[in-house]
Amino acid sequence: MEINKELTAASSTPIVLAILAEGDSYGYAILQRVRELSGGSLQWTDGMLYPVLHRLERLEHVEARWEVSESGRRRKYYRITPRGRAHLAEERRQWQTVDATLRGLWRASPRVPAGHPAPAALLPEGA
Amino acid sequence: MEINKELTAASSTPIVLAILAEGDSYGYAILQRVRELSGGSLQWTDGMLYPVLHRLERLEHVEARWEVSESGRRRKYYRITPRGRAHLAEERRQWQTVDATLRGLWRASPRVPAGHPAPAALLPEGA
DNA sequence: TTGACATACCTAGCGCTGCTATGCATACTG
DNA sequence: CAGTATGCATAGCAGCGCTAGGTATGTCAA
């Protein structure tokens, strides 16, 4: 399943912050974690993730530090800041507000089987 | 509550299509409907909505027609097309995929009280 | 040694999006 | 006649992910 650009943009920041709220991590690992968490549905590219991390660092929502693993690879670890946690909470409220609105609309339409168009007229056309 | 730009971008198309799936409508009425559905939390501007409607028309997800109300005002009514319904179903699946991922992450973090920072270290730093 | 592959990070340029500001027009109300 | 609500439209700006490219190193097998 591919996720469109706007939805990716809207979810990337809260997902990254939520992952870092679980514990410090680094770019490559975050990519794998997202894939794992979504059951493979979300497949981010590194070219999309790194700018997100840099922006979060610029906004002081995360802090970065370099480390070297036992294998000898250098990794840039990120840690969420208090400001980042507050921002995550705000993002969460916003998401849930929009989600509630969408659920309200979807509740109205019983089912959308998703391959073929729904029956043409559920409501009277009456302008 | 203000909703950030990316989240607005991600939700505008499915919300508009879902509203039109309930029945034909026009710009000004859609703005009021969104405000009502969200309990006032979502406050779209017309300068944001009209380009969305024009894009949907260009993509043939909706069809437009001019009408004149009893009061004498001209209105541009939009109707969702079969293609639009299929697209709405796809948007819905995508939204729910991302929502499930976020819920999984939020489930992990018990509570984010949202005004003040969470306790500094929930996990060992080990790395 | 060589090659392939996974790991690990970074960035320039493009197109698309909403936002702000602005404009136009009409019906209703005082 | 002025103010407000209704109703549609667009130009210019900033911000975003995406594509495509780059650099570098560890592991493993041929």
C-alpha cells in the first residue's frame, strides 16, 4: 500500500517523535522501525527522513549526537527534548481531532468496498 | 484548536469527498459543514477550499454545475463521480493505515499530559 | 583482491500544497 | 445607503516530500 504525499507529510513528524519518545534512535533504525510498526505498509525513503530529522533538530524538538557502534559504524543518535514531547502531544491532539471528524463522515456511509464505485444514489439529488 | 498545514493538506481531500458522498453541495456550504462536523475545531478558509474543489474537478473526482437558489444567489454545486468514490475509498484505507501505526505508538506511551514535559528518562540510555 | 550488499548519512532541484491577501458580485437588513 | 453575510476566484509565497545523486565503511564470498 502506498501512502500519498500529503498524508506522509502530516504523519512523518508525529511518527518520528513518537518513536524517539520510546527511546533514542538513529536514521536507519527509524526507517526500519516505521516499516515494522506499519506491517510494511509505510515505506519511507531516507531522502525523506533525514530532512525531517534536521528540521526537528533546528526546532529543538530533538538533540543529536554522534556515536560509533561496536561494528565500527558511525551513527547519529537523536533524543527527544521536553519541547519535542510537548509538540508531540499537540500533534496527537490535532490528529485525533481530524480523525474524529473523518470517522464521523465515514460512519454516515455504511461501507466503501474500495474496488468498485458505490451505488450511485444514496441520497435524493434534490439540490 | 488550530490544525497544522500538513494535516490540513492530508485531510482536505477525503473530507470534501466524504461530504459530497453524502450529497451534492457547494463551496460555502462545505465550509460550514466542516466547521459543524468538527465542532468548530476545523476552520477552513475559502482560499484553501476552492483550489481543492478545482483540483478534484480537474481529476474528474467531482463534477460541477451552476445553479441559482430561490434567494437568487448563484452557487456552484459539486457532485462526486464514481472515480471520486473510488478515490475516497483509497484515501480512507491510507488514512486508517497511518492511524493504526500512530495508535500503536501512542499505546506504548501511557499518557502525554500535554502541558508539561514527560519524565526525562523512561528507557536506559544504553547504546 | 575484488565485487556485491547492507549499513549509514547527506543534499540539490522539482512540483505540489495550503495560506494570505485581494478582488468581484449580490441579497438582506436597518 | 451602509454594513453584513453570502458566494466564487486567483496571484504570490513558503514549506514539504520525492527523485536522484553523492560519500563512506563493514561483511562476506569468490
